[in-house]
Amino acid sequence: MAAMFSRIQSVHFTGICGTAMASVAAAMQEKGVKVTGSDQNVYPPMSTFLADRKIEVISGYSEQNVAGKPDLVVIGNAISRGNPEAEYALDHKLRYCSLPELVKEFFIRGKRSLVVAGTHGKTTTTSLLAWVFEHNGLNPSFLIGGIPNNLGQGARFTDSEWFIIEGDEYDTAFFDKRSKFVHYLPEVAVVNNLEFDHADIFENLESIKTSFKHFIRLIPRNGILLANGDDPELASLLNVTHCPVKRFGLGEGNAVQAFNIRYGPTATEFEIPSFKFHTNFVGELNVRNALAVVACAKHCGLKNHQIQSAFDTFKGIKRRMEVRGIAGGVTVLDDFGHHPTAIRETMRGLRIKYPEQKVWAVFEPRSNTTRRNVFQRELADAFALADAVVIAQVARLELLPPEERLDPERLIQDLKTAGKEAAYLTDVDAIVSHIAKQAQGGDVVVVFSNGGFGGIHGKLLDRLGLR
């Protein structure tokens, strides 16, 4: 396998605008490989990132894009059979692989791999862990499904021994239905939590557990499994004997336990038996994320004061409770939340941060799970702490069988019954004008989406600025 990758001089990325795809493409270019890519959804921040690095991105998929027969075609996990580039690669026996395979052979092999997995908090935890290592001079490689403000990019590949990676349980590619994280050679595996998600590829919670079992089975005997000891769904996965297991959490019986937690509007404090940590995060979910980082960093030889020093200077992540601007007295935030638990935890954090303000939640049901009705009830509950809710058009609803679809009208009715102002508005312009008419100075608007959402943040700020 490694020999196959050693002679590669040109690579084409089909689906290059994914955060990880774009980052790895840039790293391949830095290795002296000729890189091209194509995508049908070319929008910032990744389009800008690629343009800055002078990587040619072709808009739309076509056989022409790979007809020059690059040495390798990397096929993104959103690409399916019928894609002209994938079909051409198969027809002409071109060498192709998934992104996780490329990362494993080109960048992780031979390194000490720290893999952060779990349904929620992966990006925040991986970013914070990478910053702890970076801040303390360890110059880690990292690959993260988001952009940490301290690091300026979602991926970097160095010659240090450390590789820190976000381990996603989503499947790898149309030709490899295993979870991405089975490719990442974990020495240390951090598992934050486990819940049902990705209804398009997992039938139920049990099938997700099976995937996590496969991941845990890969940890070597000289590695370690660090797991949230408070999560009931994880408990059955932790009875392994092939590697050490250490639990972290807020409850009794965790080897790394947080207590004396104090939540404030801009900061949170917690203690472990030997040290008090301060973070400039908000909310309980972030205490757990920070605790996972403490457990992992200490295992890797870092001291409490080194970890705290990195916490002091951590600036968060783009699209995680990120303030995009204030206009007309209204604060507009961007958040990647697209699972009911993530939305609920973000809302809890915002309530601590903005205790007196009216908080508007705008949600685009766009992920393969939230477009379906598996979380019909949970979505209504997730917005319990919002004062007003706007649900945008459910993406690509016509592609789902009617009995599987999220019912937006019912969602709005449930929200109204719970005493919320709620509206279902089909397009971005309608949402912008609705909020611009109703929002008062001092209000906070949080936009939840895992896509570009039609540039709603900028449009909203422009419109609010004209009032």
C-alpha cells in the first residue's frame, strides 16, 4: 500500500470543498504533488482557502476533469455511483482511494495518533487538544473538521511524532462502508459520548455501537482508551482487556473527575483532584470536552500548568457559537449544530452567556438525520431555551419517502404549544426580512446550519444595519 502511494505526482480530489478534503489537498500540494479538484458546492470558507493556495477548483463534475489520468483520484464521501468522475475512474481502472485511506498512508503511518471520537464535541475537543500540543511546542500534525481560530486552518502536517485527528463515525466512501475512524491507527482513542445520528447510514443505535466497537478493537496494547464514564451508552463498550481503559467525567468513579464546576457568562472553572482549571468556554458540554483534553494531554506527558496555559489562550472555533457581527443592536451568531443534543447544549451555553436577552434560533434542517423525522420530537425540545424559532425549508425533502420526512408544520405547532414564537419560512430572504422586522436592539440571533445556508449571516447583518 505504502509503495502505491510513494510514486504519486498528480492527485485529483473529487469533492474538494469538504473541510478535510481541502486541507489535505493543500498539504499534498506542499509535498510537491500537482493538485486539482472539483466540487458542485463551491462556497467559503473552503473555496477561499483553496484560492489562497492557488489550487485549481473546477465547478461541477465531469469526465474531462480526470481524463488527464492523474496518478490518484481521491473520492470524497459525498460522492456516489453515477458521478461522472467516479465512473470514469472505475471504467479506466484509475488508481483511486478515499480520503481517510490517503491520510492513513501519507500522513499518519509511523506517527503517534490521537483520535477524538464521539457523537458530539469532536471538533471542539480535537481543536483544543491540538492547541494544547501546539502551545507547548510539540508542533503536532492535525486534521480537524472545522477551523480553530488559533491555528487558522483545519489541517496541518508536520514532521513531529504527534498526529491529532477528529475521528468521524460516518462512512468512508461509496466503496468503503466502514466508519472513517477505522483508518486512523489510534494509539490514544478518546470517546466523548455516543448517541443516535446519521440516520442515512446507521439503522439504529446498536449499529453505531458496532462501529465504535470496531474502532476500539484497533487500539494497541501500548495505547489507551479514554472514555466518558458518565455516558450510559458507552458503558458496554468499555469492558475490553486488549488495552488500558481510563474513564473521565463529572460523576464519582471516574479516574479523571471534574468537580466544583462554576459556570459564568464568558468562562467556566472546574477542578480535578490536583488542580483548578479555568476555560473561556461556556456550558457543561465544554467542561466535558476540556476534561477529555486534560485526560489525553496528561497521558501524553503534559503537566496541568502546561494545559492551563493553552486553555488561557484558546480562541475557539469558527462556526461554534461564533459571533459573526452586531448590527442594529442585534448580535448574530453562527453555529454548526445540527443534532438535537448539540442544539440543546449550544442553547444552554447561550443562556449562560446571554441570560437577559431575547434569543432567536434559526435552524436549517439540512443533515441527513434532521431532514428525517427520527428526531421530530427531540428537535422541538432542543429549542426549549430559545424565545423565538425560525425553521428554514427542509433541504432536499422530495428525495425522502413521505413517511420518513421531518414534518416542519408539526414542529412549528409543537414549538408554539411550548409558548415560542415560531415560523416556517422557506427561503433566506423571507427569514432575513422576518427577523429584521421583529428583532429589537439587544436581541441575539443564533443560526444553526451545517452548510452555507445561502449566506444568511451576512444578509441578516446587512439588513439589520439599514434599520
